[in-house]
Amino acid sequence: MRKIKIIEEWIIKGISFLAAYSVIFILLYLLFVIFKNGIGALSWETVFSMPKGGYYFGGEGGILNAIVGSLYLSVGATLLAIIVGLPAALFINVQLIRLKRTQHLIRYLLDALWGIPSIVYGAFGFAVMLFFGLNASLLAGIITVALLITPILVRAFDEILKTIPVELQEASFSLGSTRSETAMRVLFKQGFAGFITALLLAFGRGIGDAASVLFTAGYTDNIPVTLDEPVATLPLAIFFQLSSPIEEVRQRAYAAAVVLTIFILIISVSARLLSKRYSKNIIK
Amino acid sequence: MDRKRRLIDTVVGIWMRGGLYLLLSIPILIAVGIYWKAAPLLESHSLKDLLFSGKWFPMRGEFGFLPFIYSSAYVTILSFLFSGPLCLFAAIYLTQFGKRGLLNIMLPVIDILAGIPSVVYGVWGILVIVPAVSGLAGFFGTTSSGYSLLAGSIVLAVMCIPYILNMLIEVFNTIPVGMKEASLSLGATHWEMVKHVIIKRGFPGIISAFGLGIAKAFGETIAVLMVVGNTLEISLSPFKPGYPLPSLIANNYGEMMSIPDYDSALMFSALLLFVIILVINLFFRYFIHKAEKS
């Protein structure tokens, strides 16, 4: 009896040890493969030049159009998400602070919204485009990606805001400030570190998403100048070039994948550093 | 002065309220928008034909979604069989058996990996998994290009690992230390403690994490599209290609306007995805929120 127990203990510990380390191994291996295949094809020309004639058949050029396009698109979408999401998150934590049940319901709905796949947002964005007679463009892409990332931004920001003690708000009210002053000057300041994290999380999600921009943003070899022009994005540059039969073009897809991965890593790491830096100013 | 402040308060108040209402109306807008485009198909075909017929001939106006639903369900379930147990044991090791330091290193790593875009997972799948599956097929005495249901499932499983693992670690960390100590002090071994305290207490959380992982896998598009083969057939063998619902939408956008009802059919698949995933999400999130409240 005692022996069986010990054997069972060892087996389980062995299995879970293997599971944990194989998860770590798989994930590191993934990064290793992406970098190993991409670094060789990565050059200054790839990153800093536009695609030239015959580029998709192995000609000269780079993916600057997709890099700049992706930045335009995700910066625009993040700004839009802030305009809608920031006040919404503050509203949940100031105006609704006494209505616990409503707060829970809203958080519940937003969490569920977080799980909706981006292809559905893409299809919806396309339906909206048809409704308003828009073409695949930077604007349509920005709106679609903003829809996708706003719930993420709000929920991530809200997670930090809800940890701020009610007493801080009460102190602000007792000094005669209005609700909006409390929201913007007390809560927003106090939760600024969380806001930065939420912002970068949403930005990273926006820059990496392919399915939502597939039909709404289009694809082009140029950098858009106005909002109604189509725009190229990095995930789609990877996706399209990878389906090419020409080896050299596929190599560029690997290089683009490295560029995208580096972007995401920079965003994640700076989110951590910035949130640490700004949380120094918080009144405990 | 006071009037100005009051005016600002009103304006900002409207802005905050407006933002929230706009946000909460997103799911309704999506449902209405997609339904509006899918309606023509629903009017001319019965729901039963759409869901349970395997005849997919858009040129002749026949839209049977069964092969797509089958492929979606196949890759989702198979991917969960890989990722579910792996994540459960890994989470148990990281939170219960392993050193605290390992968890502290792993948490940011998991977070960062959860942010890696799906197209990058797809690139990895093409570089590593597709050739591996092709080789494996030879081992089992069949041939396969590698672009298959199995390849799709493995890539999906890897994509879902950071997501599921993160939620499981959170679930296990909420279980009070006192309960674990009580169990251990009564002479339970580590595994008995995990079995009777951690898994029992965390059961709703574990099920929810699994459910949400399944929902995520079900709607994942680009990574699966890149490795699954996209061929219309219903086959039991994991070495055969498949054609999941999200791939159907993503693959056919270019040509959908030329065939009547085809755009409605694609919107209908988006509607299916939306409804199924929203329902799964609402169901499992309910458990998590209930647990958080108490």
C-alpha cells in the first residue's frame, strides 16, 4: 500500500516535470526556429526599402511598405481604442463604483467579447464597409482593428483601476472635485502604469493580427498617404509571400516573421519596464 | 469658474458614458451586421440543410457546411487532446512541485509568448510541423504532404498553450495555502494533496480554462489556414487535409462577389463562429466570475 503510493507519487511528479519542461522547450524552440530561418534572409534592404518591380517573383526591394503600413494601422487603431476605451474604463470604476452588480455584468460581457475570433471582426468590418460603400482601406482597417482591441484595452486597464481603493475617490470628492475631475486627475493618474500596459497590450495585438485586416485593409506596394488608400500589413506580407513557390520570396516571409516577432518582443518588454517605472508614482 | 467646471464635468460625463455604451453595443452590432449579410442564404435554404448537408457546390447554389464544421471540430478536439493534459500537468508542476523561482521566470515568458501573432505560429508550423507530419505519415504506412488535420491540430495546440497555461496557473494560485498545508499536515503526499485539494477546489476553474482554450482554438484562423491543406473532404485520418470554417472565410473573400449567395454563405460561417464561440465564452466565463466574486 505504502509502496504503491510512493510509486504513484514519483510517476506523477515525473510526468508533470516532463510536461512543464516540454512546454518551455516547445516555446523556446519556436522562437529559435523563427530566428534561425529569418536572420539569414534579413538585411537592411529588406527592412528599409520598398518593394520594387518584380518583387514578388524574387526581384529587388524590401517590406518597408508593410512595416510602415502596420505601424500606421495599429497606431490609428490604438488611438481610436483609447478615445472609446479610456473613458469607458474610468466610467466603470467611478460612476458605477457603488453598483457592484452592474460592474460584474459589464466585466463579464467584455471578457466574453475578448474571446471572439478576429476573423469574425474581419467579416463584420467587411459588412460595415459594404454598408457605407467603403473600399478596403486604411480607415476600414483601423476601425476593424480598433473594434478588436478596445475590449482588450478596457479590460486590462480596468483590472488595474479596480485595485485602487475607494477611499482615494472619497477623499477627492470630499475636497469638492466633480466626478470627471476625480476620474481624470485621480484615477487616471493613479492607474497610469496600468494604462500603459493595457495600451501596449492592445497595440501588440493590433500589429500582429492578420485575419481582421485580410479583407478590410487590402494590400499595396505603397505607403498610404490618405485614409482611403489600401495599406499593407506585416502579417499579411508574411502570409502572402509564404504561399509563393519561389524560394527567395519565401525566405523574405521568414525575414518578415522575424521583424514582426521582434516588434512584439519590444512591445512586451517595454510594457513591463514602463509599468514598473510609472508605478513608482502611485500613492499607496 | 464654477460654471466652466460644471460644463466640463457634463461633457466628460457624456464622453465616458458614450464610450461605455458604444463598447457594450459592439457584440450587438456584430450580430446584426453579420446577420444582415447572411440573411439571404438563410431565407433560401433551411438551417438543417446548411448545417447537416455535405454538398458544397456554390455554383449550383448548394451550400452544405458539414465538411467545414467537421474539420473545425476535428482540429479543435485533437488540438485540445494535446494541449489540455500537457497544460494541466505543466501548471501543476509550476505551481506545486517546482521551485518558486521557475514560476517567476515562466510567467513573463508565457505572457510574451501569448502575444506572438498567429501568423508567426503558422510560419513555424510550415517549417517544423508540416515536414514532421509528412515523415510521421510514412512511419504509419500512408503518404501525406504534411498539410493536414494533424498539422493544424499541433500548431493550434502550441498556440493555445500559453493561453490555457496562464489561466490554469491563475486558478491554482487562488487556492488558499492553508488548505494545502492542512492536507499535507494530515500525512498526504504531494500528489494526494494535489489530487484532493488543488484539482477538487480548482475544478470549475480548470474546466473553464479548458473551455476557453477550446473556444480560442475553434476560431483561430491564419495559423491553421497555413498548415491544414484546405481541401474539401470528410476523412477520419489525421494525415488527410481538412478545411475548417475560419479558413473558408479567409480563403474565399476575393471571389465571393461573383457567385450569387456566396458572400451570404461566408457571412453565415462567420455568424456560426460568432454564435458558437460567444456561447462557449459566456458559459465558461460565468464560472470564473462566480469564483472571483466569492
